[in-house]
Amino acid sequence: MGSSIEFESNGWIWDGVYSFPHLFGGIMLTAAVLGFGVIGVPGLPDFRIFHKNKYVRVYMDGCFDLMHYGHANALRQAKALGDVLVVGVVSDEEIIANKGPPVLSMEERLVLVKGLKWVDEVIASAPYEITEQFMDSLFNEHKIDYIIHGDDPCLLPDGTDAYALAKKVGRYKQIKRTEGVSSTDIVGRILSFMKAQSVDNPINAAHPEQLCDTNESPTEVSQPKGSQVSHFLPTSRRIVQFSNGKAPGPNARVIYIDGAFDLFHAGHVEILKSARQLGDFLLVGIHTDQTVNEHRGPHNPIMHLHERSLSVLACRYVDEVIIGAPWEVTKDVITTFNISLVVHGTIAENNSQLTGDIDPYAAPKSMGIFRILQSPKDITTTSVAKRIIANHEVYKKRNAKKTESEKRYYADKKFVSGD
């Protein structure tokens, strides 16, 4: 009833639009030039209301440790609430004081955040708590209009809300948390991985440097086992939200790179950046769970196919992905996607469980379109996992505390609109 009254009360505007279109068009154009917003009228296009002569700047912060598609989706939602997204990356010291030691260094976390397609600016070493001093800096120095956070609680060690001040001054907006994944969940998967390894091969469990080397026959492995079950429910809409939605032009130079891209890290971002610089369009092949399992051994991958695909799609250097790419880059694949160059990094997981395996790049090599790229960083999925395993008691204790918080969140969870 309220919406119909509003529509009827605006009838004079509609009469004016139809009777004097040039006059109303001139008024709207003048308002736009002067920087004033336009009143929303039901049934007319949704004209956004901007502050005079400036864009809406929004701020979101986080630890972004073990960056995953949940982080990416949060920043995607935050960007949708404004025009410019400024992201604060919490310092190592603040994370240690409030949550325990981070797995990734500040430098690695900065690379991951800057590599996301929705991020415009980054503030390094941001505080964990939105203090009055930092909030003043955000509003006055960085010209932030709104501070954004998810619907899950962010509490300080004393139990108070880290965003209480932003809420108090009315400059806080909330987004929907991405279900099915968290850094706590990923650490739990890796710890579960270690436990499963100790059952399969106690020698390897005692020596983390042999994390992925087992004596188990590849014929005994069909699916990843021992890892925690993923609660992620992939939808076509989520994939569309992460996708660029653009195809390469007929004369575009298409670069192809493939891999597992498990536990997406700074090394992945840097090699994708290097690959993208070689052409006009970067196509990334994501191997299936079974392919990764066969070549890297039991309990791999840590992240499942759709989780890995979203992490790669969120990277600003990636134009398109093949979800479940074949291990071998055949001439048919090259022709189908009009690939100009196939590349592979110098740093990779070299622990194939299959003996006498074929060269997956034989076809592009024979065609003269294969190149080895110098990997900018020597990080691998295994090296990241080893950091957790080497300090597993510390992370086990931290995870136990966080897991209880996660349980309370899900027990009290209510529906929150958003995407």
C-alpha cells in the first residue's frame, strides 16, 4: 500500500516527463553536471545518489590469512556498496595479539589482497580494532564514507565488538558472510591432513619435509581422504558473480596456464600476473580433484575443485577458467580455445605419484608455443601447509578456540539477505 501511495504521489512527475520531455531532461542533466543526486522515482531507472563531486568510498579490513574465496566474496560485496574499495590488512603484531600467529606474512597477505579484482586501494598494517583515532584517519585522511564488515561477530579479547564505534556514528554497513569456508576451517583441514598422514605413514608424519611423499600405490587412491568435508555449496550465480563475463576477441593473444592452484597463495598471484603480461587474455585450467589426487598423493587437494576455481577467478589477472581442465594440454584444447601460448612456472609441486607419466605439454612443445616462466616466488601449497604442521600445537590450540566460536555462530545463525 505504501509503495502505491508513493507511486501515485509522483504522478505529476510522470505527467511532466511525458508533456515536457526536453524540460525535464535539461533539469536532470543540469543536476548531474552540478553533482547533485537525482530523486528515485518508482518505475524510472535507478539513478544512484552520489555525494557532490565525489564517489562513495568504502572500507573493509581483515587479516586475510590463508586467503580463500570467502574473503574474495566479502570484498566483492563490499565493493558493490560503493565506488572505491579501500582494504585494510591487519598487521602481524595485531593478529598475534588478538587471534594468534598468522600463517602468511604481511607481504604475502598484501600480494593476495592487491591481486583481487575488486580492490582499489590497500592500507597496510591496519589495526584489528576500529579505534577512534583510526576511524578519524579513515574519515578525514582516506575520505571513507562507510566501514563494512560481515554479519559474523568480530570480538576483541575482552569480548567487545571491534566495530562498535563505527556502528555508533552510523557509518557502518553489513554484508553477508560466505558460508562453507573460513581460515579456521582450512587450518583444520591441514591438521586433519597431518593426522591422516600419520596413520598412513608414521615416518612421513614425523618429517614434514616429506609431507606429500608416501608409499601408497596410486591405484589405492581414488578420492581425497582424511580431509575435512567442505560445506561449500557452489551455485552458478556465484560463478557468474566472480566471472568477468568477457570472451577473447578473434585476434586476441590467449595465454594458457594450468595447475591445481590449491590453497591459493602469493606465488599463484605472481605467476598469474607474469602470464597475463604475455598476452591479451589469460585462460587458466583448474585440474580436477581426482587429477590432483593422482599426481600429488592421498589427502590432496586441500581445497576442492569449485573452491579452487573461485579463488582463481577472483584474481584480477585472470580472464577465464576451465573448471576441471584435462591434465594433458592437447592440440584439441589448443584449437578449441584458440590458445597462442602455453606457459608453466619453474616452481611447482614435484611429487607425482604416477610412474611413466606422459608429458602434459608435449603438444604445445611440438607446436612451438610452450614457454617456461620464471616463478617470482618460491612458495608452494606444500610449503604453506608445512608452516602449520611445523607449529601444529600452536595452531591446534588456536583452532580449538575458533572452532567453538564458529559453532556458536552457526547455532545462532539467522538468515541475512544479500549475496
